[in-house]
Amino acid sequence: MTAEQTAPVRLETARLRLRRLTADDVEHLYELDADPLVMRYINGGRETPRDEVEHEVLPRMMRWYDVRTDVGHWAGELVSTGEFVGWFGLSPVEDDPADLSLGYRLRREFWGQGLASEGCRALVRAAFNDVGADRVSAETMTANKASRRVMEKAGLKFSHTFFAEWPDVIEGSDLGDVQYAVTRDAWLASQSRSRRSR
């Protein structure tokens, strides 16, 4: 058995399994970050060097595992095949355990299948039901319409536009960035409305 096959599972949806990342995920993450379209709205499409993925990116993503089991980053796999889809994450904003930031990155071949929304919805649910979050937020470039749709489908609402300083020249960065967010009370109210409409 590989380390991936025995890594603890965070949660499972109809199509996705979110498990802890392991050192064996270096190639998965490197291939993900080597796709210029995946990286388009992150650094303008530049590949992340494998050495950086192994010694900086992956350790940073795994840093919460020694402290908490309910937040961090997880590898997303198809339940049906175990194939690596990408990663999903919940991270405290400025170390506030009740204010969580939602993130994800998927391999291009899995775009447009609703997997990002499915994984993000499950993590938002876990944030409020299991972690005790008061608020969940996510950020992306204004121009990244696909990620904005994922945030909306995950139950987050547009909060505001801001202008971050990007180290790389990225097409569309002149339009700024957007934050989407949902509070515990708003999320619970939306769940109640959804149950009543069934």
C-alpha cells in the first residue's frame, strides 16, 4: 500500500474523497502546478519548480496536520478510481480558528464537471458543522469567472472587490480581486430554506 492509500480521510462526497496529503503527492502537485492554464490566475501561467513544490509548497500545505485534524489541505481523489483530482483546503485567516479561508486547485481534465463545487460545498458544511467556524471566505481574481461560480455554488456570496499586489504580471489583474464569504447564521438560514423547498 502507498502512503496515499493509507492517509487519513477528511471527508467523502458522492464522487470525491478528501484525504491528507503525503510526501508521495509531490509529483501530483508538481504536475498540477506545471499546467499553464491551471496557474493562469495564480502567477500568470508559470510552472512551479518541482524542488519548490517538494521543499516549500507541500510542507506548507501539510503544516496543520501536527496541530489540528479539522483544518488544512487535502488531496482530492475520485471515489470510483482513486485518481488524483487536485487539492482542497480550509485555513484559518490570520490564525483565527473561527474565520476560515476556502481554497482549491483542480487538474484541467476535471474542470467543468462540478467537482470543485462538490468539494467546496462539503468543506463549507464541515467548517460550520464540525470545525465551529463563524465565517468562511474565499478570494480570486475578478477576471476568474469559473472560480467565482464555484464560490457561489458553495454557498458563498460576493463580499467586496480589492486590489492586491501581485508579484507577477497576470492578465486581468487590473480588474482587481474579489472576496466571497458566508457567515454561520447566513449558511444555516440557507440550509433551512433549502430543506423547506424540497
